[in-house]
Amino acid sequence: MPSKAIKVPEELWPRRGGWRGRVVSVLKKPGDRVSRGEPLVEVEIEKAILVIESPYDGVVSEVLVSQGSPVELGSELVRVDVVGEG
Amino acid sequence: MEKVRIRVSVNDRYRGVVSLVSRLGIATVCEGALCPNIFECWGGGVATFMIMGDVCTRGCRFCYVRKGRPQPLDPMEPLKVAEAVRVLGLDYVTITSVDRDDLPDGGAGHYAETIRAVKRLNPNVKVEVLIPDFQGDEDALRVVVEAGPDVLAHNIETVRRLTPMVRDWRAGYDQSLKVLRVAKELNSNLITKSSILLGFGESFEEVVEAMFDLRRAGVDILVLSQYLRPSPKHLPLAKMYTLEEFRKLEGVAYKLGFSYVVAHPLARTSYKAKEAYIEATKRLKGFES
């Protein structure tokens, strides 16, 4: 099973970067199964709380952030062993 | 106050919009204003274009669009926007802009060229423009109206009392009402539209007064939405409205005679603009018959 990093997507408001956020909650732990589209991490920015979804079906292998972690565009959040791809 | 939650979902259509607007070099208000609906709209292949650059000459204290000295106009931009509409296959497009107080006509001529270029390349498309106030210049407004947009939007943004705090000093509550009133006088068939952002500290009565003033200016479509502070440098949020409060204001708006009302915390002027246009048109036709 290939391992993939799930990041704060670079395509978020693609030409208007510069904002920072912090993790307010991590919704999965290592060993948890995740489905494509399932919420993984919530990131608070000034305007809102961004709910970052898993783009893959798989199993969480590593959680790279915790509550309060500062994040920005491209920050790695979680690693997932992807099922059905490879 | 609990912040709104936005699901970040990047699909292939979203990536297609990213690629298209980057390749053509055209700005979108979706990015410029950190719009919370970008995932829904771009994920469905719809974007709202922002012409005349991405730097605004005004400093409204709620808006995240960059402020400062704007770039020169791109004479190819009208064609680029027309091409983007064609590639995305849109049958309804909203075009807005930064304010260009540095230009003699405020950018009215560029708006007109863009409307015409979009319609020339996409004969069946409906065009909504969300325009600045052109400092109240009626000639500039006439240039835009005569280019034939299907909907003309101009936002009053807030209630009378809070206008000096919320908007740039060159904007004005009465000036914005005048823009909307004159646009309707120039073309009585033109559907007009305006938005009020809620959450700056306005009272219920003040919102009703603003809605009344908009109706008196002939406005057909009203958008009521929640202000979301985009950065710590912007105006603080005074209140998050509940869905019940939105429903109550929506009910008052319909009683005041608006043809269509979009009332939702995450509504923005161009959000579901096509649906609002279709519904407003139905009701206006029904009213005439």
C-alpha cells in the first residue's frame, strides 16, 4: 500500500496565499480507516474553520500535527496508507 | 463566536478552473476575497471573474482584496474572460472588478468591452456585472448599462450608520442607492441586485431601513449574508446571525417587494446568481402579466 501525505491543499485560494492557520482538531489516529471525502483535520484561519478531507481510501499511518500546530499552504497533516491504488 | 466550517474538497473540475485562470492570467474574486464558497463553485466549474486587476484603489475595512496602486489595464482581458466563459461552458457568468478610481471613467469602458466580448463569443450566455460606484458618474454607468448586461449588481454592503466605518471614505450609502436607481432609470428592463453584509453591529431596524431604501431604488434581487472577518487587520465581527434571523429578514425582504432574496450566512453576491436571476425573472414576468 503506497503511503501518501495529506496536506493543506496548495490549490486553496491558489493565488492568494500568505494566510496562516492552526490545527484545532485531529479527527483520526494511527490505525483508523478513512474513506475518500472523510474529514481528517480541522484548521482554524481567521475567517473560518477549514475541514480538510481525505482524498483517499486507506488507513492512517501517521499523524503529523496536533491541536495548536501552526500550518500553512502545503503543510503535511497526516499520512495515509492508500488502499486500492498503487 | 463559533466560526463557520468550510469543507475543503479539491476535485478535478476545481483543478481545471485553477489551471484555466492561471493560464489566461485573469483574476477571480473567489481567490481575491478568500470566498468560503470556492470549493462548491469551482468544484462545479463556476468562477466569478474580477477584471481590471487584483489591486483595488479603495480600502473598505471588511474586504480582503489587495489594496494599493493597481496595474495598468490589460487590453486583452475582455477576450480572455470571454474565452474562460467558453472553455468552462458557462451559460451564466458574474463579472466583478476592483475599484479603479485612478481611471478617468472608473473602468466603465473596460466593463462594456468585457460584456460585449463575452456575449460575442458566447451568444447564449447571461451576464451579471457587480460594479463599483464610479464615484456616482452617471455617464460611466450609462456606458456599462448600454453594453447590455442582464443583471447589474452594486452592493450597498451595510446600513447607513455604519457605512463610514465599513466602507472606504469615497463610498457612500446614498451614492450607492443612486447608482442602483439610475441604472434602473437607464433601462427599466435591467434586473438590479444588491448585497448587505450582516455582523458589523447593525440593528434589525437598520437592516430593514436599508432593505426599504434598496426597494425604493428599484432593486429586484437582495442578498443577505454574514460578514466573516478575513484577517486580524479587518473589522472585528460584532455578531453571528442565526439561520432563524436570516429567515426573519428574508421574510421582511419579500414583504418589501424584492423579486428574489438570497439569505444565508455564506451567500455572496454571485453565489447561486443564475438561480436568483431565473427566479427573479419568473416573478417579474408574473407580476407584469
